[in-house]
Amino acid sequence: MDDLRIVERSVDTQGFKITARGVQVYYGEKHALKDVDCDILDKTVTAFIGPSGCGKSTFLRCLNRMNDTVSIARVQGEIRLDGEDIYDKRVDPVQLRAKVGMVFQKPNPFPKSIYDNVAYGPKIHGLTRSKSELDGIVEASLKKAALWNEVKDRLGEPGTGLSGGQQQRLCIARAVATHPEVLLMDEPCSALDPIATAQVEELIDELRSNFSVVIVTHSMQQAARVSQKTAFFHLGNLVEYGETGQIFTNPKDPRTESYISGRIG
């Protein structure tokens, strides 16, 4: 009973960074995610939207096996990254999470210096051979997170001393420092003020030139602003998935239309 993942569907992974087929998630007896099929493109921002408790964060956490850390969680189905089954027993979840980085809802910098926050991942994964290489990764990651100019003269100061928006950008720098291929973001702006939110949204748009970005957001306006693809979840089902413009202006499913227009949610 350890491995209940049974899939009989053929999977064409061509052109997609991540493919999911028949994904089900249970938390104990609760069936949280039901039979989800989804293909996620590379170098694209994909938004997951839907009411609270609809399964969007649960599905996001499947993409880097964060649900492994929940003792009562059980995942069935198949999820492939570049054609490889990420739930194969030979896959090391720690190595997977270096390739599929994650930024959480609340900024969570380590109680370390700004430099050590960013250097942590490259160090534990053995990505550098010298201090100068590590310095280069830290600088490049902070530049990718649009934070370098604000912190370059105080890298030895605690990351926890930064403002909320800066802390979230530090967490993004920390996530990209391991050279991931996919960046998952679980409501990354919900704890930020409007100015910091705008900065992070602008950053997300820049990051898609290097990464496949998947963002869970409770804000439909944010999904419309930052994403090219949108998936609408409701009651554990992936109801509709398509081009963001089409989902917001001409949804195919009446449940999507009801959510977009504010009648459900």
C-alpha cells in the first residue's frame, strides 16, 4: 500500500517542463485533489487560482514533493519533470528541490546574514569550489531578485533586518541560487504591501526568461497581470486550464465564469 500510484495514460512530455497525469492527493481520509491532468510550459508564468481550500496549493506542493513532509498525505498519479517521474523511488527529494525551488507565502529568511541566506543552498549542494565562485553566485542571485543594489554594502547584516518586500526578494534570491529549472511560489505577495507586491510582480515577469514559474495566488488581478497560463481549481478539481486571457475573458466552464465574476469563492 506504500505506492498507490497507478497510471494507465500515455504521456506526451514533448515541449512541456512538467506533465501531470491522474494526480490524486489524500490527507488521511480527505480527498483533497481529484484526478488532475496538467502540462506546464518552460519559461512561462503559470497561475493557479481558485477559492481557499480548492487544491491549488496542494497541487503546487506535489511538484517538488513537499507533501512528502506531511505524514498523512498520500499522492497518486504521475508527475514528470523533463520526462522523468519525480516520484520514482530513485529520485532524491532534496536534489529535486534544488531543481524545483519554492518561495512561500510569508517571507522566511534564515536567521543568518544576507550573504549566508543566499549561499546556503549552493554550499549544501556542493555547487561551488571556491569562495570567489560562491561570491559570484550570491551576487548573481541577488541581481536576479532585483535586490543587489539595495544590499551590496551590507551583506553581513541579518536577513531578518530587511523590510517585508526585501525579505521576500531575498527568499527568491535564495531559491534561484541553486540554479533551479522551476520556481514555485505559494501566494508570495499576500503578506506584502502594494509597493512591495508591484516589485515582486515585476520580478516574476523577469524571472520567466530563465525559469518555469508557477504561482498560486488568491488575487485574480495578480494572475491576470503576471501569468501567460492560468489553471482554475474548485473543490479539488482542475476545472479549466488555458491561456490567461481566454480564462479571464471567455472561460469555457460555467464554474470558471462564476468564480471570475465573483458569484462563487
